[in-house]
Amino acid sequence: MQFGIGLWTLQSTVSSPRHHARAYRELVEDAIKAESLGFDSLWLSEHHFFYDGYCPALLPAASAALAATTKLRLATGMLLAPLQDPERITNAAYEVGRRFDGRLDLGVGLGYRDVEFDGKGVHRKARVPLEIALLDSLIRYEGRHYNVWLGAQTEIGVRRAGARGLPILLSAALPVSFVRALVAAHETAWIDAGRPGGSKPRVSALRNCWVTSNQAEREVALNWYRASYIVYAGLGWGVTAGDGHSEMDFAHDVEVAIDGVAETVVVGEPDEIEDAMRVVADAGVDHVVLRIGIEGAEQIRIHQSMERFAAHVVPRLADVACAAVAQSSLANPTEHAS
Amino acid sequence: MRIGLDLPTDLTPSVETAWVHTADWLGLFGVTIGGQRGAECVRAGALSTTTSTIRLAVQLRIGADNPVTLAEEVSIVDNLSNGRVIVLADISSLDTSAAREDVGVLRQALSNRPIQHHGKRWTIPAGLEGHDAPEAVIASPPPTQIAVPIWLVGFEADSSWDDGVSQVVTDPAGIDAGQFVQVGRTPLTGDLNLDRQVVRQWAAAGTTHLLVAPPAAWEPADLAIVARHLVPEVAMVAFPHVIVSAPEPLPWPTDSAATVHR
């Protein structure tokens, strides 16, 4: 099993105010730290027109972090497809890929905020065809040096990815039971489409987990995880009801939604984290993105949790098989545009 | 007058990086960074991490892309570089009216003010049916700088752009010494005496920032000629050439640090 870290949003929030330039400086520092600890990737996230400077342009930021590292992959979780000009973003992705030995994973998503669609002059109803058009542009670009992923949290979405042979990144808010169902749907769609790409495309999942033996820190970390979802009340995000879980509507019932997400959070000793990772692996996930960039928590705290995970959790999971290896997908992409 | 580096836009990453790092080390004020549509801010983002003081003059083609999108990318690079971005706005594909609209929206987006724009080319926000969206948007994050400089290239001579926007001229006759910032762009010849005359001419016209393109035969290490001979030439009136006609000091031995700390 392999591990990345995320989501780096570059925000200056009401809970963690900071100069925007410091957020970007810390991104580069965090990338260097992640690489030194053996994490394979750092995942960024995109939104527009939000009070806290949530990063609206992921590839320049990714480029900066890649310039400071040599092995770490930078990934987008997710690049908002309907808001991009296909030529512009494809050229940008190509430039990042060729500069940095292909260390770019482009996770692409639909988006959900009307203000963003309206601000960029795109109709919400057009978001699926726009995403498909962008995927085609990205996948067909000759000589590309990046991987393409899809972000999805519904069966329809993961089936769309599977049918194209695309790897997927699943939200941290989803209970493991639903993750298991989505993994199965993704694989079934891939098989039904004739196994595009040859190898089963990768399944990655964001998971909320924090390593600590300190009881006081445990309570604080849980509290910060809850706080990290309040932003979604402002963004208007939600998770539709699925297998084993009810709807999470952060915009209209934030406390209930956060209570639902809190059940997915694992904070504790290395053996507790190990158990949680084994459950996720058993559900069919072969790559986990630790969701530890929470609400702009202090950099030193994030680094400490990363260090503990790398030192005390990763070695325990050496026996967990990884279904697909990310590095091989560069030379032989598992994607296939249908 | 300050001197910066004007690079071709089609350099490979390793060649570009060598030029930019050398220029940064030598203290040139800025360097132009271009590239394919979409690649410009990615290149600048990478160079922001590996440079410390040089300004990144990002050349953007204005017209094909939503100016708010361009502003967002510029702002990210400005935050990455701790406030070192200049926008070189290439308006050559637009007529004056269209250029004014696009550059105007770009400036408004970089100002961190609410945008409510209804123009011939852009309506921001679009106010599309069925959207639950506000009547204005603010591009965020704001840049680090108080005001990101916007320098126009590819324009027809037009004196009515306001003080917030400078025009990059290719002839010293186009410099207006009454303006606070005046930008020129010129190739170097590689002949030291000729190049001294060139930079003195631009300085005499009232240029504040001169972007110089290196001769095709130069390597990045040749930028030392600019730093040693051309920058001082216009850093004072009647620069005494005896300063540079003396031999340069010897290079330090590679193990000198160990010697010092023995």
C-alpha cells in the first residue's frame, strides 16, 4: 500500500489566518518534508472566489512544489474540469509533466458551486460534457507526461471512470462500506468495458487520520477534523445518500453532516491507524491519501503526525499488497478514452 | 536605469533555468518568462521556488483566455514568489477596444475588488439562468504585491493607457521621461562598446527598466558581461571604466570553506 498526503488548499481561514504568501511557502516546505518521509504524493485542491484564497490555479502551485523535490508526485484532487479551457490546461499539464519527469497526477472533477460556474461563464448543466471534453483533450495529448484520474463519490461517477480505464480518488467523507461498493462498481464497469488499458486502474481514497499517543492532542485533532468540514458549509458541498450512509448536506445541516463525517475519522495510536488502513485496503483501496492538511492546522503539528505515520504505521503495512503501482502507469497508462 | 533579461519563449526547461538562475544570482532586476498558452505561469511557478530576488515578467497572450483565470494564475505565482511578478500583457491579437476590456478585467481581478463586468467580450459573473450565484465575484487570493505591474507588449502606439499600465517600447524615442516607470526592450549585439552605447542611449531617454535580449552566441555565464559592464554603465553618471578595466580577482579555491574553519 502506498500513501500520499492531502488536501493542500492554500487557505487563510478564520481559524488559521496567515499571509497567503506563507501558505505557498509552506506548500513547498511541506512537499520537501513529505518526500523526505517517503510519501509518494501531495494532493492539492481547487476552488474559486472564496474568502480565504482557496487555491484557484493548481498547476502553477504544483510546479513550484515539484521544483523543490525530485521524487514526490504532485496531484490535483480535484482540478475542476468545467472551469478550465482545455487547450490552456492541457498545455500547462504538458509543461509540468515534461519539466518534472512526469511527476503529475491530474485528478479531474465536476465541481458543484454555482458561483464558480457563473464566474467563469459556464452553465452548470454543461459540466458533464465539459468534463468529458477535457478528459479527451488531456488523454489524447501526444507525448504527455502525466496521469489522469477522476474524482467521484457516486456509482455513476466511478462507473464512468472505470469504463474509461481511469483511476479514481474517493472522498474522505465516505464510510468504508460505501467505499467498498464504489470500488466494486468501478471494477465492474472496467471489466464490462473490455478492461481498457489492460491493468485494473488504481483506486485511491482520502482518509481522515492522525497519529498521536497524547490524549489531549487526540481530542484537539478530532475537533480540528470537525472544523475542517465547516468550510464545506460555506462552499455548499454535500454527499448524496449511498450504500450504508445517509445524505450529508453541509450547506443546510452542517452539524448532522459533520457528525456523519466524524465517524470516518481515526485519531490515535499507530496500531489503531494500522487497523483502519487494513480495513480500507480490504475494501479494495490500494493507495491512501492521508487527509491531514486540515483547516490550516499548524505546520509543525502536521509534520509531527506525518513523521509518526511514516515511522510507526507504514512499516506495519509492508505486507499489504498494492493492486496497481503508480509509477508503472506513467509508461503504460491505464487510461483509455472511450 | 535597471537592466533585466529578455529571454526567448521556446527554451527547454533546463536551458531556461540556467539563464534565470544566473540572472537572479547576478542581480538583474527581472527576466521574461513565456511559453505556450497555459505554460507561462507553470514555468514562472517553478522558477519562483528556485530564485530569490529576480522579478518574474510573465508574458501572457491576452485575448484567448478569461482575464479572471489569468489573474488567478498570476496571483498564485505572485504569492509563490513573495511578490515578484510582472505581467507582460501581449495584446497583439486584439484591437484597442478589446485589449482595454481584457486588461481592465485583469486589473480589476488583481485588485481584489468585487467584479461586476458587462462588456462586449466578457460578462462576469455571467448571470446564467438557474444559477444561484451572487451578482459579483472577488478573485482570490489577492497578489502579495500592492499592485502587480502590468506592462503592455504588442500594442500600437497609443498614449492614452493610464498610469497603472506601462508600455514596453522598442525604440528610445518612445520613452516618456515624465512617467514614473518606462520600460524598454532591446537586443544586445555582443560588442561591448556598442552595447554600452545602447544602454546609455536608453538611460538618457528616461528609461527606468530595460529588458535586454542576449546575443544568440551567448551562454548564461556571459550574463556576467551585463552585470560587470552594462549595469554599472547606467548606475551612475560617467561611470569610471578603470573599475572594470582592472583584472577581476582570482576565483576562490573550492576547499576554501574548510580552510577558513580549521
